[in-house]
Amino acid sequence: MNLKLRVWRQKDASKAGKIEEYEAKNINPHMSFLEMLDVVNEGLAQNGVEPIAFDSDCREGICGMCSLVINGIPHGPDRGTATCQLHMRKFKDGDTITIEPWRAKAFPVVKDLVTDRSAFDRIIQAGGFVSVNTGCAPEANAIPIGKHLADPAMDAAACIGCGACVAACKNASAMLFVAAKVSHLALLPQGQVEKAARVQKMVAAMDREQFGNCTNQFECEAACPKEISVSFISKMNQEYLKAFKGDIL
Amino acid sequence: MSNFLKSSVGRKSVMAVTGLLLFGFVIIHMIGNLQLFLGQDALNDYAKHLVEMPLLLWPARVVLLAILVTHIFVSMSLAKENRVARPVRYTQGATIQASYASRTMVMSGIIIFLFIVYHLLHFTFGKIQPQFYDQLDAEGRKDVYGMIVYGFQNIYVSGAYVTAMAVLCFHLSHGLQSLFQSLGLRSNALAPLLKKMAVGLSLFIFIGNTSIPLSILLGFVRMPGVGR
């Protein structure tokens, strides 16, 4: 396959970036999108051009490191798939593909297509955990958890924290990420004690990072490589209102 | 409480509650208006009763205005933050599943606000078409029926009302389902039902309210004793 790439190039956070055009020639349709970029970068390096910087790690769709907004859609056109699992056969020979970084004030560009997603880490630090006394590992079956709770908790826990929800949101809101983390712990018995304080702290941390506000358009759910449901946002809103119940009423 | 009202989630719940209350008013207002079809006597009688209850009417007006102002100001603060949250926009944007109505809520909201101003100037303050405003009926009551019938016989005035109702219907089709999500009441099981309910109620409002100017324009409703 031969493709035309329009790629966002930006030296660092302080410099202005712009779209540059590159040719991707002799691309094997069985390559992943990232492998295609590796091939393009090899060519650029040989010609003395600075290779395109992009994030990747496991390349098997579970680490949440890869990103890229491909033709306006985070992780590209394939639903429920991270960029590393997106194959070039999803494109047609001769296509022009536009590649941009996640766009959000809270995710500043580090270089080219690499963004700083540490805002998510700070949200987790604010309350995305369960406090336990250290010691021996507890007996695994000591706390029985019903399937009706374990299943949705696992669905929420599938979030890999890639930030596609923010990138896809018309308002760069982080509600789906925060909701997945809040719901995951709020559903399990271990998360009950800190439930109210957790949702308050995590929403406050999210707002501090200057993510936008949810307008219930559900672009996040459609872009999520793990197909996390927006019903968790409803769940988080409910937890938040419950946490402030005493103050409101 | 102040933390709650400063937070994104808290303000979204304020949008949901004020939106729901405003929708409640739209329903009540429509039921009141539809008494036009019961004839001049019934409508003018209803209007007379309303203004004869100032202790009910004025607090209702003040509360309603406060709800509307809250809805507008909170939406402005949220929308402003949303713009700030993405300083550099995508050179090639895309929409995966967001509805057109959901993407134009601010615009439809502004149009509805302008319509409210126009509507108040028209029927509440009598600044538009003042010739129909201060007429009395045979029994000496304010002739609200005549004001509406003569008013809507003007195709431009009717057209403005029908257009505004289409925009309102559009705004409600997103708002009425969105509010359940903001209040934490939506689940995947309920989602299809909420969507149908929102679209159904929006159409109900559109058909109910536009039936008034349309039946007047088409001559189904006219002044008593006037032939076609």
C-alpha cells in the first residue's frame, strides 16, 4: 500500500506545531498502524529527517500508552481497538491519513504526537485507590463478591487510562476515565469505606486539571478502546450527589 | 455546598434540575394555551383568572425567571470552561455518535432565549402588534383570544413561532434524556426508553404548540361570527 500522511510535528511544548506531509510507501496491509509509522520513521532517519515521535509500549492493546487521533478519531476508525491493534488493512491504498496528538489543555504536547498525560496520575493519586493495612496477602475468597457486582466492576476496571475519552470529547472532558475508576472501586466491598470521599476528591482533582465538562454526547464511549460504558458516568454522578446529600438537602 | 456548586458534576446537576423545571413550565404553559380550542369565552376566562391571582402569578413569575437565569448562567460558565479545555483544535475533526442536537445546545439555547424575549414583548408587554393588545371582549374581559387569533393571522409572526418551537423541540430532544445522565439516573437498560421518551415529549410540545398558529393560519380557528 502507498499512503499520504499528514502528521502533526511540534518540537516541544513551547514551540508552535504544524502539519507536515509524508509518503508511506510499500506498506504491508497486515502491519499495525504503529509498525507503519516505524517504517516511515526508518525512511525519515535515513534521509536525515527527525523521526516522528509517538508513544507506544506493549503494542498488544493493554498498556494504554499508545494514542494518536487518526482522521479525527482517537485510536482510529476501528471500534474497541487501540492504535497498536489497528491494522493497515482498515485503510485503502492511496488514502490520505491525518495524524494528530490528543488535544486537551490538560494533556500538553511533549513532542510531535506525544502528550503528557500525568493529569490522570494526579486524579488517581487524589483518591483512585483503596487503603489497606499491609501485611500478608489476604485470603482471596475472604470477601465474597456477587457476580452482579464483580461483572460491572471488571467492566469499569478494563480502563487502561489512555485518554482517548478526553481526546474524543467535544469538551476535552475526563468524565469517562474518572467514572470508570470511581465506579470500579465503588462497586466492590473493599471500596465502600472511602466511597464518598473518593468521588469528591477525584472530581475535584479532575476539575483542577482543567478538563472540560461532560455534555452527555457519548463520544468518549465510542472512542474508548476498551468500550467502557457511559453508564459509569451516570453511576459516578449518582455517587457524587449521594456524597453531598447532607450538604444539599 | 459551595464545593458542590463549583464542581463540574454539581453544576451539571443544576443544569438538569433547572432544565426539568423549565420543561415543566413549558408543559403547563402549553396546556393553558390549548384552551384556545375551547373558544373565546374559555380562554379569556382562564386569562382573567390568572391575572386575578397576583399572589400566585407574581411569585411564579419571579421563581421562573430565577430558574431561567440560573440555567443560562450555569450553562455559560460550563461552556466557557469547555472552550478553555481545548485551546488547540483538531485540524481534522470528526463526530462518531454525538447527535446534531447535542452539539448545538448553546446555539439552540440562545435562539430560544431570543424567542422568549420576543414572545414576552408580543403577548405580555404588547410591544409587537400593539393594535391587538388592549382589546376587550363582549363581557369586558381582556380579549386574549382575539389578540392571539389576529396576531397569528400574520404569516411572519406565525412563522417565527413555528420556527422557535422547532428549535425548542430540538433542544429538548437532547436535554430531556441528558438530564437523567447528569443526575445519575440513566442506565444502559433505561437508555433506549429515555431516548424515545425525550424525542416523544419534544414532538408532543412541538405539535401541541404549533397547532395554535397553524390552525389560525389555516382558518380552523377564527373570531366568533367570522366566516372563512
